[in-house]
Amino acid sequence: MTAHAPEPTVRTTCAYCGVGCGVLATPDGQGGAAIAGDPDHPANFGRLCSKGSALGETLGLEDRLLHPMLDGRRASWEEALGAVAGGLRRTIERHGPDSVAFYLSGQLLTEDYYVANKLAKGFIGTPHVDTNSRLCMSSAVAAHRRAFGSDTVPGCYEDLDEADLIVLVGSNTAWCHPILYRRMTDARTKRGTRLVVIDPRRTQTAEEADLFLPLAPGSDSALFSGLLVHLADTGTLDAGFIERSTSGLDAALDRARSIAPNLAAVAALTGLDEARIAEFYAMFADTERVVTAFSQGANQSAQGTDKGNAIINCHLATGRIGTPGAGPLSLTGQPNAMGGREVGGLANMLAAHMHFTPEEVDRVRRFWKAPNIITGEGMKAVALFEAIETGRIKALWVIGTNPLVSMPRAERIRAAIETLDLYVVSEVVADSDTAAARGKRTVLLPALGWGEKDGTVTNTERRISRQRGFLTAPGEARADWAILSDVARRLGHGEAFPYTSAAAIFREHAALSAFENEGTRDFDIGGLADIGDRAYDVSAPVQWPVTRKGGTVSTRKRLFADGRFFTFDGRARFVAVQRPALAEPATPQRPLVLNTGRVRDHWHTMTRTGRSQRLAAHRSVPFLEIHPDDAAAAGLTDGGIARLSSAHGEAELEVAVTDAALPGNPFMPMHWSDATASRAFVGALAQGANDPVSGQPELKATPAAVTPVPYRSRGFLLTRSKRSLPEGWWWARATVVGGSALQFATNDGSREIALMMRGLFQGMELAEYADHARGRYRCAVYDGEHLVACLALGPAEARPDWEAAKALFALDAPDAAARRALLTGRAASAAGPTVCACHGVGLDAITACIAGGAGSVEAVGAACKAGTNCGSCIPEIRKLLPAALARSAA
């Protein structure tokens, strides 16, 4: 037999958050790949989080969209593209170009984003182009623009290494940006960096903080207004920097005094103890090197822009910006949210960080040779989808995102889609909620996924990295930029879209950034405008700006170190923020304020992470974290099912009673959709009131009520292929080794379930155990020697644990002992719930290490590897340690 040469390892960039970690992918020749961190990438130096480590488990072609689909049937590319171009042309002729909208994604590559934005805004002539980054980062963008005159992230990751105080606002960094969190904990070890966490929920990050401030939802700007007052009253302002480089302090400080004149006023608005507020203010005032990192908890708010500016005000007031270890740092949510901002993917931006002044519109018009270029802003995401409902938008092209799950008031959007004359979805998966929707004419276009596509992404610190393809394009999937260019040519714009490679698009993008720039715009990568195809292929990560003078190319780690900003007079602006107030306060009918967010091992709507059994093992069902007092008042029990309702919709979630949730402020995760759970997606409940500046919807504070749902029975079903359950059952789907798993709740009893299983698997061997008097039933289904399915059912108050069954189900042909164990529910190999997803270490293994004498996080890691990769499980490990050792463990 001839041995195959090993596949070459490819350097690429992770597909998940905005940290932008470098990845080494080694294809296995069978459609998969081994994944490791790139030790030479400056974002992660070889580290990967649990999601990045499991990327190789998400590359299968199950549920992939592999061929164009037209109104539910397979079509050729020629027919599908003709339908798209023809539908767009008819819509424009009948209703005008502004009846067309594009909805893009921070998971697109910059080159894809650039072509989409150019086609829509430059040649079709519609301003209605927005992106799912509107839901995560647009308030940070607006805060940057108000303060700096540009959407500029001033600092870099090295500031986290060099800071003496790191303040995290609305960021569960340990779970959502684990690699950056490891840099923070490394700084704590090396230089004694202190960590302050500001969040209405005691997250895993808060568990590790030197100071935790559990403020009331929406009150962040009051806390930082009070800080600005404190800095002024204690003489901590940098008078020289303020005089030389800023304007507007007096008005901003007057407003801050009207909101938060003293500690008592701050305490009243935030719900915090005055002593804790004073401690935080003293830490900030007395520490020169401070980084304040803020993320979705601050941004996803009806006052998100003001929260960002209240933070930035404090850094401007102390001159702590653009210098090592100091500055405000917006932590980006998606892998290429920054790249989308660079090309103008937001409705209120044009391209290359330009906007809609007449001179900038004219500049882009001339560069693109685009006589139909738009001259003003389009509708932002929430308004855009509302315009479908009212009939103003007639054609919609969604690329690389799942708005029917992620958008607020998603049920209304689902109904509105049906009214569209043309509905186009460019997708990787065939069964996402958005791909499953239908307009009057629906076209699904198969796109390349991570590991197949080729281009660039930009991370939180302005670092441009390459995503490189290392797998063959499956089926008929194509690059998004190529699909868009083909449609542009069919619409008669071929001369402007001659692209034959991602490199050619990148060169044009870089050239536009430098066009008539001369240092007046922050985004400038003109030094790369003449990069050749080979140089593009092998290019290393680089931070912008990348400028060229003569033959010298230069970059900068930090901006604003010279005290000059991108406003007309070069001065940064203090912003007078508004008094905080919830857009929809709680009422007697809806007394709770619902918070939402991410879990550690899942990403967005699980279309990728849901494929990995490792990632599904940590949090396998949608849940509601609720304070014990609220649970008792509502009659909820830990592990039961609760119905959560708002003015906009409802969900049914498994209850997790915990004091990590503040009284009155329950939490539910954002990841589950109709594809993965019966009634569990955030978009059905979220109020979505818009920030008046950024247009970002409120996703963190929705008035809600909760009641118990008394199901009779609980159980699980493991099958080799996906199965559906009867209408009216509560269920959640997860991937397990060997197949698919459903946890469920039902009002049926054990006799009805036994009959259902016999009907589902007629002709196969069923091994059964039944105790109908106690409502218990177990079943294993065999096709010859092969295990096909297994089910366990019990009373709701004594639901069966599935860890042992999952271990047994991983066996294709279990032996006699394993067959018996399937019916008893016990298996010696069960490891308990997963705690460390990176290394697949379960709860039982960790508790055994502790029982064997491992008395610290490091000792546990040495014994079983848990916590030694991304570190996001360290807070959970620490909780398992004996109480006497917990505080001293590192």
C-alpha cells in the first residue's frame, strides 16, 4: 500500500470571537483537520479557547447547504443567480433601489464585506445595508466617533500585559474572550495587576475579581459619571492633556454632577454599597496604568453609546489613552466585526471609515466610478426589519447570519419575511432558522465556510490576519465575494467587479483607505495597496494603520499617543451623557428584568459549535439563572422548567437557582433556536428598544415574568440520526459522540413513551425496563449488534441522569455488560458533566483529583490537565476545591 504524504499545516485565524487567535490547521485528507494554536501569532501565542480547540469537530458536511436552492428545489448556479439578479432588477424598477436591503455579518471576510458594500451602496444605490455587528458593537463605534472623530480602538493587547488595573464593564471575559482573560491573569501573576468587574450578574469573571461591583441594570453611565466627578474633586485630572488635546470637559462634568454629585447619589442609582464605590474610585484615581475594557453588557443597551462615552470621558480626563497599559478597550464580539466597520458595513458608514459628508461621498464616488452612489445613511438593523413588515423593503439578501434567531422581536420578523418579493440567503448550513424561512421567491446560495474560504479578518486590536482555506470546497459552494460579483455583472456592473481573487479585492480596499488620506482619516492601510498575490498568500498579521512614505512601510500599536485626534480641530471630545434609565422598567405584571448573554462553549446560534459533542457537553439545555428569592416567590425549583414571558414573546427554560443572578435580574443564554430547542430563543422576548445614537437594540434589560411549568415526566433520547419529538413536548437538542441527543419533558407517562418507542423503531430489537407504577422506563434499540437508540424516562422530580448513557452510546456494538448498564442507568466509565472542554475532563475526574490531594487549581491541572489550556474553566474548578483552600488557590 502506498503511503499518502502528510497534508501541509496551514496558518489561519479562528472563526469565533474578536480576539483573532492564530490557528494551525493540519488537514487529515478526509475532510477534517487537526487544530492547534499558532505560537507565532501575536494575539494568542499558541493558546486557544475551548471553541477554537474544537474547530476540527465542526467541519463535517452534515446539514451543509451544498447546492443552490430556488423556492425549495435544487437549482443550477446559472438559474439561481439569474433569479437573484432578475428579482433585484424588477424590484428596483417597480419600487426604487431603496426597496432593496442587505443584512451582513461579522463572520464574513473583509473581502466579502467590501464587495457587498460596494455593490449595494455604490451601484445598486441602496443605503439599506447593515450587519449583525449592529447588535454587538455599534454603540462602541458611536462612542468612538463622538469622542475621537473616528471609530478608532486606541490601544492593543499589550496594554493588558502592562496595566496595573483592568476594569471590565459588561464583559464575562473568562468565558467570552478566554485568551485575553489569560493575559489578564498572567499580568496579575507577573505584576500584581488588579481586576475590577462591573456587571449585574456574578459571572465566572466576577468570581475571580479583586473587586466586584454588581450594579443595577443600565446604571453604568451613573457609575462612571460619579467617577468623573470624583476625579475632578480629588485633583486627579490631567490638566495639561485636557488643555492641549480635548474640548467639552466643563459641559460633561456639569452633566456628570447633575447625575452623580456624590457617593450617595451613585449608590442610589446603581444599587451599590457606597464603600465599594469609593474603593473603585480610589483604585482608578490612584493607578496610572488603567485599561477599561467594555463589551456587550455595556453596548447592548438603549443607552449603550452613553455608557461607552462615560468610560472614555474618564480616560480623557486623566490622559490615560494611547500610552502603554492605559486606555479604553472595546472588546469585539465577532471575528471580523472590525473588518466590517473598515469597509462601511454599517448603515451609517460609507467605506474606509468614511461617512456621508459631501466631500467623502464624492471621494468614494470617484474612486469607485459609481454614479449611483448613495448620499446618506440607511436604516439600521431594527428599523430595516421593521421596514419589511411595513412593506417598504421588498427584497432582502442575508449573508452569513441568522437574524430570525438573533434579532429582537424575532417572531414578527419571521412573519414579515413571507411578504418579501425576493428573499436571498447566502449560507453554509441548510437548516438554520433564517435559511428555513420563505419569501414569495426564495433563493438559497451555498457559501464557503471556515476552512474553505480565503481572505482577511481584523481583530479587536486592529490586527489584520489571514484566514486561509485548507479544505476543498464542498458540493457547489462558492466564495461570497464571487457570488456577489457574479450578480453585479448580471446587473450590468461588470467593469467595477472584475475580481478574480481575494487578493485583488484587498488591494482595492487598501488603495481606497489611502485615497486622498494624508493622515486625515484613522483607517489607512495604503502601505499594502500594491501587495502581490504571493505576498498576500504568505502575509503575517499586521496592525493598522499601515502607511508608506517613500519605500518605508510603518505601523502603530497605539493611536493618540501624540494627543491628536481625528476631529476637525484635532481635539478629543468629552460627551455630556444622559441620566440612566431603563427603556422599559419592570412592572407589577412583569417584575423581573431579564439579562441575556453567552455561555462558555457555544457561539451565536450554534450552527457551528452545535456540531461538537465536547462543546455541547458543558451546557446542553437552555436555562434560566434566577436568584433563590425570585425562584421561591415564583414557585420554581432548581432543575424544573419555567415559562419566561415578556411583552414580546415567551420561552421555556430549565431553572438554575443561583445567587450569581441578582434579585430581580434573571439571565438566559442567547444560543438556542427553533433548530435546537422547543421554545428557547432570546429574540422572541427581547424588547429591542434602540439606542438613539447607535441604533443598537436593548438586549440586556427586558421586563419579564416567570411561572413554573409542571411537566409530568423528564427524560432523554439518544439516536444515531436526528429525531423529532411530538408537538407540545419541551425539548433541547445536543450533539453526543455517535449521534444526536434530546433531553425532554412531557405530560405523557411511561406507558405512552413505551408505545411511542415501539412505533418509532418497528422491526428492531428493543431491550426494555419498565416500572410503570413509578413512572420509569428505559429502552435500548438494536439493529443486530449495533446500538441504534436509547431512552430513559422518569418522574419530573427524579429525572434520569444521562452521563452514563452517553458514555455507553459512544459504543457502536456494546457488550453484554454495557447492554445491562443501559437499562440500569449505571456505567463505570461515566465521567460526569464536562467541566474542561479543552481537554474533555469531567466533573468526576476533577473531584477525584481533589479527593486525592490536589488542593489548588495548578495541582488539579497537573493531575488531569483541566484548566491548563484557555483557563475558562478555572472559576468552576476553584469552586470545587475545599473552602479553606479556595481563596489561596492561584
